[in-house]
Amino acid sequence: MAKIRGAVVIDQERCKGCNLCVVACPTQTLALSTTAVNHHGYAFSQDVQPEACIGCASCAEVCPDACIVVYKIKEG
């Protein structure tokens, strides 16, 4: 049986760094950037543990600016 994992794509230039996606993620896949900001001056969300993503899309559901898209990838 194939294993399913998630893949998160974040539009970092639109992200306002509200941190809602980081809090909503059950696997701690996301975190706010501590070293960079986008062109608006916001610390943006980034995928820090891509292998941990389970594809639940909780992050995308809570994002007020629709900056996040979650894909499910079949492995094996």
C-alpha cells in the first residue's frame, strides 16, 4: 500500500506572519522565519520540517490570506 504524505506551498510574499498556521499544525511542520522578512517587512511562515507534514491542510484552512496550499503526495 502506498504511503501518503503532505507537501505545503506557502506564498511567502503574501504572508503577514500572523502565526495562525504554525499554531494549527499538529506536526510542527511550519514556523515563522527568524532570519528573513518578505517585501512587506513581515516574518513569513516557512516549511521547516517537510517530512513531518501529513497533508491535513489545517494550516491552509486557518490562513486568513489564503497563502497556503497543501498537496497530498503518494510515495512508493
